[in-house]
Amino acid sequence: MQEVTASRDVAADPESIRAGFEDMEAFMDAAGFDEVTVEGDRVTVERAIGLAELELTLEIVDSDDALTYEQVEGMFNEMTTTYRLDGADGETTITAQTQFELGGVIGAALDATLIKRQRTKELEDQLAYLEETATGT
């Protein structure tokens, strides 16, 4: 299993940051996907990488974290992403972590290093969105 982690310290309380997850389409769009569709607890994201068009269907799952979703259809054998909020008194650390195992025809053709680099940028962009939403900066 491969892993990608990104974190950011934000000058806001956890509840202000948690509000950034309420508009799931805007939150997922912040990652730079070409297309985002939200239907209930399911989110479909699409991205062109080179000549490949990648589509993942994700499902939001109950957890103790601020947000957790798992791939239910797509190029990975397994993929789970969690977002944790740790802090109080106006200071919060947001930690986003994706664990994945490549699979399928397209997944097997991609290099895990490429996936890690792309996913790190996506997570960092989402953390920036959460900070902007919570602080207005």
C-alpha cells in the first residue's frame, strides 16, 4: 500500500475548518479535477493525465475523522483518503492522507511516483482551500 500525506497549520478553530467540507463540490474542485459530480454520499471526479482519462467514484464513509472517502470504482485496487483536524484555541493542524494500491489496466501502467506527486499537489490545494474558507485569506 502506497501513502501520501500533506498537512497545514491554520489560524482557525476546527469547526471553522470543518465548514469547508460542506460544499463538497467546491472542496473536491479545489484539487484541480477536470470534472466533479456530487450525488449524495457519492462523488465522481475526472482528470486527464496525458492521453489517459481517469475517472474515480468515491463514497463518503462514516469515521471519527473530519472526512473520509473510499474509491468504489476506478483505477485503484484500493484507495482511502482521510482528513483529520487537530487543535483548539484558534490553531488547527489539518492532515490529509491518501492510501492506495494501484490496480486495473490503467493503474498498472502508471508509476506510483507519478500518482504520489499528483496526489500531493491535489491534497495541498485542498488544504489551501480549507484555510481560505476558514480564514478568508
